[in-house]
Amino acid sequence: MKKFLGIGAGILLVTALTGCSGQAQTQAGAVDEEIPAEATPEQLASVIAKHESSLRGAIGSKADCRAAQGYAALSDASTTEIAAAEDCMRVLTAAAADAGTAAAELSSLPVPASMTDLVEDTTRYLDQVHSIDLATICGGAPYGPQCTSEDLEFDLAYKRLEQQLDAWGPYL
């Protein structure tokens, strides 16, 4: 009988020390968060809210960037005009990276059926903006002649993304 009590006490001690609580543990003993069956609309919207300012900033500055790049492409462009074009490239490049991050974050969440279309469309348009190769479009320079032309892929990707961000309005 004492043997059973000793074994039982040992099991209780081991259980207490390992934290047998139904949550996964890493080898270091830290408890991993349980992944919910579905993300809430608020969790999904928080991803959009976190990246919306950067993305809308790039969308809003596209026309100004096109003008800045046009001025910078002139043979007598000032250093200020060239710097403005380079700043535009930084904004657009940062927005493209931000779009990729937002797409990855959305894709990592389990989406409820009621939001599948919204999330899939948003992820697709974020991926399109992320995949735009600005260096190729601009000829390797932020004030190359290609940057001043209307690039259909570029414009459509940003237009679609803008419309998709608007679709998140009820959740933001």
C-alpha cells in the first residue's frame, strides 16, 4: 500500500512540475498559446488597421510620386526634385513590404467562413502590391523614364487594394 502511495505522490509531483494543463509546452517549459478555431472579426481587422496608414499613404501619394519622378527625369532636375523622387520610391517600397507583411499576418489566422471572401480578396491584392518590382518598372533608378509612364499593373494593384481596404470599413 505504501508503494502505491509513493508512486501516486510521484505522479502528482511530476504532473505539478510539468504543468499538465492541456496547453502545449516547449522544451524550455514555456506554455504556447492555444490557437483558436477561428479568428474573430476584430483580430482580422486589427491586421488591416495596423497596416492601413502606410498602405493608404502610398495610394494617396502615387500621383505626387509620378509628378516627382517626371521632374526628376528631366535633364536639368534639381537635387530637391531628385530627392523627392527618391523619397517616393522609399514610400512605395515600404508600402510594398508592408503589404507583404499584412498578407502573411492575415494568412496565418484561421478565417471564419463569413469573412473568407473578404480576407482572400484582401490577401490577393496585398500580394499583388507586394510583388510589384519597382526597380524593374523604374529602370533601376527612382527617376527613370518608366516611372513617369502609366504602368497598368502598378495602378490596378493599388486601385484594387484601395477598394479592398474600403471594404474593411464596417470592421475598423
